[in-house]
Amino acid sequence: MPTLSEKQRDRLPDSKFGLPDEHKYPMPDKSHARNAKARASQQEERGNLTRSEKEKIDRKADRILDK
């Protein structure tokens, strides 16, 4: 997965994040989308993410992965 510098991440539009209000789970490409799904699953299991937040991230990632 290509790394995102802080500057690159800051330049991403809100639409490129799984949780745009919090600027969490950036998904500028397919590898980041796969990673976001994996991290969201981990965070839901730990109780740090609600089911609806995880589903929102998964839907966004799935749209990117289907392209």
C-alpha cells in the first residue's frame, strides 16, 4: 500500500474518507480501501466503532473496489 504523507492526507477531499466528518479511513485508491475495511472490522470488534460506522466504511470501500 502506498503511504500517504500528512500533507497528501490533508489535501484529500472529504469524499475520499470512510468517515468524512472525522477525516478517518482515507481511501484514495483500492489498497487503502482494502486496508480501511480491515481496520474498521478490528475497531468494531474492539468496541471503538459502531456497527453503522463500519457499514458506512464498508459501503464506501466496496464502491472503490468495484471500479
